[in-house]
Amino acid sequence: MLSHVKPAAMALVALLGLTACQQQAPDAGAGAMFYRATCATCHEPGSRPQAPDLTGLAAMNGGRFPMARVTRIIDGRSEMRAHGSPMPVWGAILTGPEVRDLAAYLASIQQ
């Protein structure tokens, strides 16, 4: 059936498929842990200084959670300034999957 495909090409396709299967879906539960460790200090109600409420991001974006924008802010690719100074960049501390998990958690708490 695939006799015309070279064995090296078939191996590459199999490897790519395996790699795709190994990527895990974002884990909002793990993201909640990262939120408490990195974001809650400023973003929880009553915090001083009070940073924006992260439960309204979708509402401010026409009802759609801005996943790509949020991810870029968390990992530092898009600068966010708070009270004249930059928001901490967590991408230097959190790995790619952790940034994705944190963004998934933020998506899960939208009101």
C-alpha cells in the first residue's frame, strides 16, 4: 500500500506522530498552582497594588479568551506595564508547558 514511500520518510512520519502524541494538553490544575505562586500576589482582590482582574479578560475581548495574547504577556514576549514598571516576566522562570498551563487556568476562571 505504501510501498512507494521510502523507509526513512515513513520513519520520520512515525516519529512526528509519536512526538505529537507525547505533547500533553494544558493542565489548568497545574496552572492554578502557578497562579497562586506567581500571579495572585497582585491580581487577587484586595491586593496592593491592585493589578487588573484576570477573570474578565474574555469579557474585555468580545467574549473570547485572548489565549495567544495572554501567553505572550506571561512569557514576556509582549510587555505589560503596571504602575509605570513592567509586570514580572514569568517566562524566564516557568517553562513553556507551565506558561501554557497558567494560560489554561486563566481561561478556566473567566466570568
